[in-house]
Amino acid sequence: MSSERVRFIYRLKPGAGEEYDRAHTRVPEELLDLLSEAGISDYTIWRHEEILVCEFHSAIGFENSHQLLSASDVQRRWTESLTHLFEKIDDNGQPLWLGQVFRFEGTPPQI
């Protein structure tokens, strides 16, 4: 098991952005608990029009987190509630996975 940061892109159907945003103002507590149980933290989603950029940290590695999430009815229900908002990106319904090119962690200035 190795810790990793995961990033990917999804595309929403035209006009689906506001509904997607609304759904994420009421993420079920049981889903948030499941994400934690699956080793996921620091999950952030950014949206520009119909483009979503998603990032999270998996303490146990993406494949392990994915297995735990995939086995859950909580995750299945959440995914089904949003599926109609997404454009199909590939034949398997997968997002576009992003590989890291550069990262600068730096040190915050002492003020």
C-alpha cells in the first residue's frame, strides 16, 4: 500500500454545471464517512463551465480505495444520482486521468 495523489478530468453535459454544484452542497454524510474509510482525504473538485478537475489523496493507494468504494451501495447510489450529468469520455465511462508534470511545495514565508 502506498499513499498517492490522484487527479482526473470529467466533462459535464452542456448546462449541467449548476445541478452538479447543487448536488455537492448536500453530499450525504454516509458518503463522506465512506471516503474516509477508503483512505481518501483532501478531496477537491474545481469546475470551469462543463469541465471538472478532481483531486484527492489516497492513504492506501488508488486501487485499494477504488475497491472499497466500488463495493459500497452508498457509492453506487451517489454515482447513479449524478450519471445523467456527465458526457461520455471513453467507452468505459472513465475520466481522463492526469499525470503529474510539476509540483513545487515550497515553504510559506515567515510573517
